[in-house]
Amino acid sequence: MHMSISRLLARLFGVALVAGLLPLLSVAPAQAAAVGEAEPNNSTSKAQRVDLGTTIEAGFRTSGDCDNNFYDCDVYRFSTSSQGQLELDLRFSDTLGTEGSFSLTVLNAEGTAIHSVSIGASDYDGSRLRSLAMFVDEGVFYLSLKARVSGFSSGYIWSGQPYVLGATVTPGVVETEPNSKTASADVIALGRSIAGSTLRGDCDNGFYDCDYYRLPLAAATRVAVDFQFACDLGTEKFYTVSVYDTSGGRLTSRDVTGADCKGATLRSDAVTAPAGNLYVRVYSRTGGATTGLRYTVTVYGVFAASNPTIAGQVKVGQQLTAAATGWTPAPAKLSFQWLRDGKVITGATTKTYVPTLADAGRKISVRSTGAKPAYLAASRTSQAHLVPLLALQTATPTVTGAATFGKTLTAKAGSWGPVGVKLAYQWLRDGRAIQGATKATYTLVAADVKHAVSVKVTGSKTGYATTSKTSKATGAVAPATFAKTPKPAISGTAKVKKTLRAKPGTWVPSGAKLSYQWYRNGKKISGAKQVSYKLVKADKGKKITVKVTGKKPGYTTVSKTSKATKRVK
């Protein structure tokens, strides 16, 4: 029978009281329909039947009907055609402060409490309750609200308080409490996820929630557990996930931190379970960060496999064939991916592969990936094989030009192949690289004089081995000669105490460094090495000459001697 909340409360508490309560009630959740509360509904046998998706417009009485009439108990009976996640939307007045609470309990068809939540006065908008992951099995379940409304004193805030309540079930594979022991474990299938939460303490003196799951195995199977939850909890330890064999022997156990929210750590911890029942236990303290937090558990099969091998001559242009062996059980699908230096080769996804020039000088391997329903995809990678570089067609270079200072030499590389070979040049002096001399031509410098010069040509091309060839060396590089070396002249009077001056003339090319040496009757005058010379007593009666020597880097040194003066007076 449908009854508006105002009519319901008026019948229960009187018109005057209702007029004061209605303005305090939060907006009811949007539901398909609304019904009023039908008392008495203080036990599962008297529970009011309500359809999922219906809003219940109800309220706590001013006098109790359970627990020595100190409490008001409202029990509602729901039925669902499939198991799934239960969402409860409970709202009441937002003017009750922060003190005081009442209990909300979800019971299964047998009347066993499976979820319990304390609802505080500050939970008036229902958001906390909606955030809690609770699960129910297919069939009947009950929802019980229990609030203290009377006693030996006054001021019970829930006395006469209205509320609205709605329930929906989202179908899915979920845990069904109680499942705190192996005997009551939820049965799961390999590769199929089940959702659960740690909400109600049911082990270790009620401080912890233990959820057990049972996986029947027809044969020994290598398995791994995938355990995932929300990734916003931080890095502390929140769960312990353990795996037991059919006799209760522990196969593995891991403390799970917030950093493991995506399940990678547990997935890497594979174990071999014998035939029979495999049990997975999720263990977490209630009242903490994980309370009511949804998690998923999936047990996957794990492949055993060997690394693939590569058959064929590892060479550019020669077909290679991958062989994947040792997979247990046999994958439903086996795929391949060829790799170059460990990186994917685009489009190379078949069992065979023909190396190209891009592979020469690089290491080739192949990765095989096995897939099968209910199994974690697994990959294995072969040993890497070096693809040899191809050989270039080469030639020994030659050098043309005069091996004389200032002259230009030209390198003739010869015929190199295939087309597209890039040639580089390096000129050598006595076999050592000449800095900056990297063109096909080279102009000989002073440092080359008396040394042999050659050229090294280096060919390079993608997929080919870089190769160098060196020419035959020239003979020792000869110095250049001055184009003009005039005979010097002497100016001045050939008389004691007079000064003579050498006139060297113009040397070609310019830049020659000139030095002087004066002579007395053909013999060196000690210290007379300047362009001028002042005659002394020892010169009297003697003839004076001067020798000019021209030097320039890369040129042959030349000396010229002047004509002698008259006898000095």
C-alpha cells in the first residue's frame, strides 16, 4: 500500500509533530516509486516487502518495539534476481548535530548479518553509505534499521525522526558474506573476476574482515592472483592476500600496499597449485581506509614456456624463421614480434622475417606471446643475433700533383660501390692525420717539406661496413725556391769611423726573413750582423763585404754576397 510520508508520519506521530519534522527532511533520492512504512516490521518474519528501486518514506517511532522497547526496529525485505553490488540511499534531517547514531544491518535470506554500518547524525545526506561497497546474493535479503528512541532519560534524537530509504542492486559476480572461512568460501572460476570489500569484522575478534574464495582445479595448475583496488590510499600496508592449497597449506602470502593497487606485484608471484581446491584469502582491518572499499580478485592461469629460437642464416636478404616451443598449456593464440636492438620492427609480426639493410650491424631477436582465455598473456624473447654488415666495393686512391711546397695535390678515389656510397677524405703526413685536411684536394704547407704525404679515403653507407683505403705516399715534399734573390750592395764611405749599410734588394716572393753577416777580407767580423756596420781601426787597409741570407718557411734558404768595397782608409 502506498502512503505519502506526511500521511504516514501523521498516523504514527500526530499532525502537530509532523508539521515540525517535514522541513528538516533532506530531499529524497530519485526512485521509480515511493511507499510508506507498514508497521509492525520489527523482525524478518514481519519485514515489510519492498521492491528494489522503490523509495521508502518512513520514520522512527517515539516508542520502541524491540530490545525491551528501548529501540525501534524497522526491517525491510527485498528480492533480487541476480547477485550484485547493493547501493543504499538513506537520508534524514540535517539538523541533528553530530552526536548519536543508529545501526543499519544487511542480512541474507537466512537472517545472518552480512554487513553492518553505524549511521551517525552527520550522515544525513547518505553519501557515506552510498560510498560503501556491499554485496548481496541472488534471492531474498533484509535491511534492518535499529535506533534507540526511549529509555530512562529523555533527548533521544532518533525518536520521531523521519527518513527516506532506497535500495538498488547492480548485477555482477560478487562475494557473498559470510565467507570468513574456507568452508563458506565463495566459489570462483579461473580467469573470472569477483568483487568484494572488507566492511564487517568477522575474524580475529572482529577486528578484521576475512574473505575467502575457492577455485576448484581438476589438475595441478600454475596460477597468479590479480588483486586490484582504488589507487588513492597512499603507500601503507592495507591488505594481506594469501593463497592456500586444498589441504590448507600456504603457497604464498603478500602484504599489499597502496602502491600495489594495480595488482602487478601479486601477478608476478606465480605458484603451482595441486589438483583440488585452491583458496584465496583477502584480509584487512575494519574501520580503516579499506572499510567498504571495493576490490576485485581474479585468479589467472600462468603459462610455462621456453624462449623462442631463430632458424636461418642471419644475413641481409636471407629469411629467418621463429620457433616457439615449450608452452604449457598450449596457447589458444601465439603471436610473434621481431625486434631490432630490442625495439619493435613495425609490421614484422609473422613467424618469418627477412632482414633488410636497416638491420645490418644491429641485433635481431623475436618475441613470442601466448594468449589463452583465463590465462595471463605471457611473452618470451629469443637470443639476439647480430646481422653482419655488407662489404663495400672499394678502390685504392691515387694522388696527383707535384709534391712541392705550395702546390696542390688531388685525390682520385677510384670506383666505389654500390651507388650512394659516401666518401670522406683525410690527408696524412708520414701516416698521421693532418688536422683540417679533409677535402679531395690539399695544398702543401711548410710543415710538409721533407715529409711524405698520402690520402685516406673512407666509404660509408647504411647497412655496409665502413671501409678505408690509403694511397701510396708521395716522395718527400720538396721546398720551393725564391723567384728572385738579388745580389746585395753596400752604400757609404770606406773610411774608419764611417758607417756602411747593406742594400739587400727585393726578394720574391715577399716575406723572406733576411739576416746579415759582414766580412773583412773574406773573414767574418765577429758580431757584425746588422744591416749597417761602423768601420773600425782593424778594417783599415782591408776590403769589406756583406752576405745576405734569405729564409722563408717552405723555401730553400739562399745566401748572396755583395761586391767588396775599396780598401778602407
